[in-house]
Amino acid sequence: MVAYENDELIPSSEFAKKFGSYLSQIKDHTVDKLAVLKNNRIEAVLVSKDEYEKMKDALAFQEYSELKKRIEDSLDELELIKAGKKKAYPIDTLWDEL
């Protein structure tokens, strides 16, 4: 869960009225993020373009790392099957068991 400072929590009505001011705070790095509240609940978070791009890159790297690990595990399992140390089952057999 992300923690927010008091100056980072903005009611949506105030955010709409002072959008330019809040955008400047984000661009100038006066604040890292602004959470927009509606009915006292966070509905959106505004971050800088650079921060957003860093988050997207981090997510893409995480997804790539997880996929790479799954492929490596599958290749390791395939080697065990080829070496006769693990048994392979036809997909039809597995579906029948479900």
C-alpha cells in the first residue's frame, strides 16, 4: 500500500479548480504524486511523465523476468524428460483427469 502525505491528498473539486497549480507541483517535483479524492476515497493518482515511464519500464522488466524464468523452468523440465528422469504426459491424458 502506498502512503500519502497530507499535501498529496487533494479533493477532486479542488483539483479541478486548481489543476494548473497541481500540475506545476508535479512538474517541479514539489511533490512526487498527488492523490485525487472523491468522497474521501482515492480515485486517481497524478505523477510526472518521467515517473510514469519509469513505472512502466519497471513493470515491463518484471514481466520479462517472470516470463524468462518460466521459459527457463520449462527448458529444465524438458531436459529432465529427455534424460528419462521425469515422465511426460500427453495433453489428452491431462484433460481427461480434469
